Amino acid sequence: MVMKVKEGLLLKEIAGQWVLVPSGDAAQEMNNIITLSSSAAMLWKELEKGVDDLEHLANALLDEYEIDYRTALRDSEEFTTQLKDNGMLE
């Protein structure tokens, strides 16, 4: 299953901080800016590419950070679950 980010959520780097800014229809549903950590921003960029599994996200974390696979997979799952729970993934 491809995990697709909700249309209208734009990832921006502002003053050294990664934020998701709603625009268009998304701005009607969400009226706040969401701050992301650098690792969450990296995962978001992967999701924008249309990633189809958690293993891909975990491997992206492993490429960037010195963590073990189990931690990377758990963090990827927690991140995508939070996105789904908050209506940020389609």
C-alpha cells in the first residue's frame, strides 16, 4: 500500500526549523503549522515520493542515523501512525 501525504501540506524549512504548512483545502481543515524534527522531515520527504512500505522508511533512517533496524522500524511506524491518526496521510 502506497502511503501518500495529504495534498496541500507543504514541507518548508523556516529559520532552521522544519514545518508543515497547510495550503488550499488543507488550510480549511488545519489552521496551524506543525513543527517536525529533522528525522521526521526526512521521513516526510520519503513519503512525498510515494513510499509503499515501512521498511523503506526504516532503511532511510538507517542511512542517515546511527540506530539499529528495530528502532528505525518502530520510529517509522510511530511516525506514520501519528500522520494517519491526524488525517495527514491518504
